[in-house]
Amino acid sequence: TGNVVHIRGDKMPPRPPLEIPGHLQTLMPPGYVESPAGLLRIHEEGEDPILLSCRMIAPVALFRDIMTGAYHVEVAWQDEADGSWTTRTVARSVVADARKIVALSDYTDAITSVVSGDMVRWFSAVQQHCDLPVRAAASAFGWQDEGRAGFLWGSECIGGEVELLASDGIEQLGEGFRTCGDAGIWREIWDLVEPYPAVGLAVYAAIAPVILGIVREAPAFTVDWSGKQQGGKSTTMQLAASVWGDPMALISTWEGSSTGIERTLAVHRHLPTLLDDTKQASDPSVVTEALYRVTGRKGKIRGSLDSLRRSVEIRTVLLSTGERAATSFTEDAGAHSRCLSVQGPPFGASEEGRRAAERVQSIVMDHFGHIGPAVVRYLVDRRAGWPELIDEWVRLRKTIHERKSGSDGRGTAYLATLLQAALLLERACGIKVRDSIMNYAEQRAAAAARSADRPLEALKWTWSWLDQNRHRIALPVFEDNLVVRMSAPDRDMIAVWPHGEGPGVVWAALKRDMGRDGFAIDDIEGEWVRRGWIGPDRIKMTISRDYRPWVRQFTDVARKVVDGEGG
């Protein structure tokens, strides 16, 4: 560095070291120096340096979110109380904006509004001139990069080196994913709960989210235990939590906003989300929206084209308890098909059941976090065999469907996921598949199908499908009432959506994809017409010279139904 020359010709002084014990050892960026007084910015010769801070503060590492590509910065500073080094990870946009960087003043006096602009320049200089380590990180748990980068189980990445982005409360959520006690003692539970299939279902449901990261076709779902009488609902939830970690830390409540619960669902990707006591929900709509968000894969869907926006993907299994069934919080029958509802005490009302619940609870409080990670490690070691797992899931779903179990297309998918979870549990941990649990789950799925409003379910599925395939929606440009240009590839498009109108959906594409999810559009089409959700006739639309698909136009009435404004 001593040979670097200014444009004016005078030699630059050697760059002094920038050392942060345990975090960073490099050279200072040009124009800065650390003195006994603190961090100084050096100006042109003859001008006094500017004191930025009496204590050192600097970025020490970069984290790149493996899901979004967004960068976060780990910031280190000396604590004003004892001089020790403290770190915090924030979005890079925070340290790039003089107004936002002041938020760090909640943790250190090294930053104030007086020098916030200079601090932004300092952070930028360190990032540009110092060789900061760049690490892979994630803002959600579960499989990373389709399993190639491992599985993030709390702060530990099984089979990879992805780190948890310790920001926005995610670190606290991850603290409960840990191991304690003896796996052998936990296995005693399997014998204890054999007479209670509603309890064993919780274990299969807790494993099921792992499959959602492997089988893209498998939908997420909810399992809900409800009833006013005492009978082990909380113990059942604790058992499910113990599959992955500390029950005291992993179970949250329904208290909170819809936005907060949506974020919790999104963070618990490929892991179960456990919410206790529906009566704590601030509004009934919080519960209803959660049921739809889980199965819709994305955040809240709106009926208008302008509201179709990039939203977080939700790939969890929601486990819920309450005195009231989660589906009772809405008159919308469609919520029923999205939830396996278990009503009544899962351990029964007998004295024997009460003793079994007490024993299960005593075990899971001290022995937890063994079974779920064991299944993940089994899958990590056999990642080359994932295509066979996907094929197995398809076969299981087909077998359940052909058996005429009484469940609908959505329900057979849930059952296939639960059965595959049971099979993985047997292969990875030696815990035998229990037919009584699967028979019980089949009964719950059949009951859900009987309660559903299929035409409404299909309509909401259609809007979710449009949201997931926004890049395949053509936005026509008109001149003199004639379409002169489309914004989507001709043959790849699924809909034409003129501004201010309902979508015109390519019927063959809708029928194909809806059939894969268990809806028979030929049975639903007439009811849609009767309710005024689509026009009575199909339209042959000329997209190009050799492509003229049949299109059905959805009405404004349909949009209002999706938005909850009409019936």
C-alpha cells in the first residue's frame, strides 16, 4: 500500500490495521484511522480529522440470504459498560441509510444522528475495501437450496453450513430447537399412546413438514385438537413439539396479529408451527386467515390483479389446540377441507388416559429433540434417493384415492404426507408404522371433505393458482379496442387479465392443474355459473395466428367473494 499514489502525486501513508478481537483482522479502509480518542475520519492535508465515535464499531461479516439473495451485515462494537465486543445482524439497507442506521443507537452510543451520514460512509468503506467474510444464511428454517445446502434446525444446519439470520426475533424462535435427555426414554411414549390414535397423530403431523420441502406437490395443512373438557390437548401439543425440541420454547399461542402469525408460519418452513389456545386470538379472522394461508402456500391473496404481489411461501404444518375447533371461527365451509379436526379429549376421559397423559408430559419435559433431527439426517444421507421419495408419495396418494376413503383430493394429499411421515419415522428411527393412527386420520379427512363447500374452495384455489403463476398471466395492451401486445408467452400463459376486469382463464390450463389438486372442474363449472362467478359461455380468444384457446371470464362477483366482500 505504500506505493499507491494520489492523482496529485503524493504518496499515501500505509493503511493502519483494523482489528476487532474474535471477529475481524484486516487493514483500515483509506481515509480512516483508530486513535486513543476513537475512530477518526482523515480529511485533506491540513484539515482536522473528524471523530466519528469514541468506541470502535464496524461491519465484520456479510450474510447472503440463500432464499432471497438479500444481504445482511453483522455489526460489532465495544460495549459501553465493560468494553466487551457485541454483535448484531441487520439488513444491509440499515447501514446504508443515515436515517435507518440511527436505530443501532438502541444498543450502542457509538452511533448518533450527528454522525449518522459519516457512519454510513464508514460502513460502506469497510465493505468495499476490506475483505469481509461472506456466509450463506437463511431467514427461515428447513431445507436450504432444495436440500443441497442442508436443513436448518434452529441455529444448527444439519448437512450444511447455512447460518440462521439472527435478526427480527428469528434467533429467539430458533432457541427451542435443541436436544435434551435420552432418545430411548422418549421412545417409551410410543407404547403409552398406542390406545390413543388422536395423540399418535401429533407425532406423524410433526414429521410431515419435512416432506413438504421434498415433494413440491404435497400441500401444507392444519391439524386441530379441540374440546372444552380436560383430556390432554396441551400434552398432545407438547408431544408434537418434543419431536423437534423443547416443548416449553416451541409452543406459541394464537395471541397476535394476522401479520405476525403469517410470519411465524413462514419462518417455520419444513417444521411444524405449534399454536395453543384459539380463544387467545385477537379476532376470529386471525384463525380463519391462518388456515387459508397455510394451504395457499403464499401470504394473503387479494382478488384484484394490482394486489397480486410477491409474498412469502408458507410450507409448514400448523398444529393447533383450543376449546373451539379452529374451523368454527368462520361460516366459510371451505375452511373445513383445509384442516383435520380432532374434537374431544385425545387421551379420552378415563382415569387410565389421564395417567398416560401425565406420564407423557413428564417424559417430554426432559427428553426431547431426538426424533425429528434423526429423520432429517436420514434424508440428508440419502438425498440422491429423493426422486424415489417423490414417486412414493404419488403412489401413496393414488392408492388412498383408489381405496375410496371418503376424503377429497386435498384430503388424500394430506393422508399421503402423513403416511410417508410414518414410513420415514420407521426407516430412520425404527418406530413402527401404526395403522390405527392412519385409519383415524382417514376418518378425520373424510369428515372434512363432507363439510366443505367445494365450489368456493375451487374458486379460492383458482386465485391462489393465479398468484403462484403471475409470470404466466398476460396483461393485454389495447389500441382502438384491439389487443396489440401481450406481456406473457403465448402458449405458456394461463390467463388474460385486462385492467379493471376479471381474469379470463385458459380453461384447459385450469382444468389440468385443478385436477392435479383433486378438483373436478366439470362438476364445479355449472355451480360457478349459477352463483354468477363466471360467464355462461366460453370464449374462443385469438392470441396469435395458430393459438386460439377457450377462455372463461371470471366476474367482479367472484373477485368480491375472494376478497370476502360477497357471498
